Amino acid sequence: MRIELSPNRRDDTLTVVKAGDILTINGAAFDFSALPDGATIPAGEIPCEWIIGPVERVAGRLHLTLILPHGANPSAAVAFPAALDNPPDGPLALPFDPPPVEQLIEEEPADVDA
């Protein structure tokens, strides 16, 4: 399986679990095991907003593209992600940026007696 990642500014999250030719995307399972070699499912025919472009089986391997959501200022790893080649079964290790840590600024007390 080869999964390309297409970065997209979004506030939602993506979780993907792979089990053979089945991808569970945010809890919804998509089984591509019946797709024969050389066949293509055209873009837009899969009822999943995260899969963009066609899904193809080339030389026995599935090829597809997933949207990779990111925040306002993505790191280079998220903005320019590498494809996932032959990822193992289980949760996919998608690149992500941790949420920003809010810092509290302590102010000096005002000198009101002056």
C-alpha cells in the first residue's frame, strides 16, 4: 500500500487504522480487498471526505491519497509529508503538530501609590 498525504488547513483530526486492505478512517471502515490489479475507483466515488483522488491497485499494491489536516502554522514535516510506503497494520503514524501550549503572562502589580 502507498498512501500519499495532502496537507489541508483544517481544525478536525484524522485517525487511520490499517488491517490488510481495510482502512478505518475516523471509525468508518473502507475495504479495498476486492479491488483487482489494474483497477481504479474514480475520485469522488468513495463516500469519505478524507480520501481524495482515485484509489488504484497497481502491481498488487493499493495507491491512494488522504487529506492530512493541520493547524495554522504547520511544521515542515506536516506541510510537506512523505508518503507512507507499505505501512504496517495498526494505527498509521501520521505526521502531526502538537497543540500549542498557552503561556500565562504574569503582570507586575501596578504602583498606585505614586
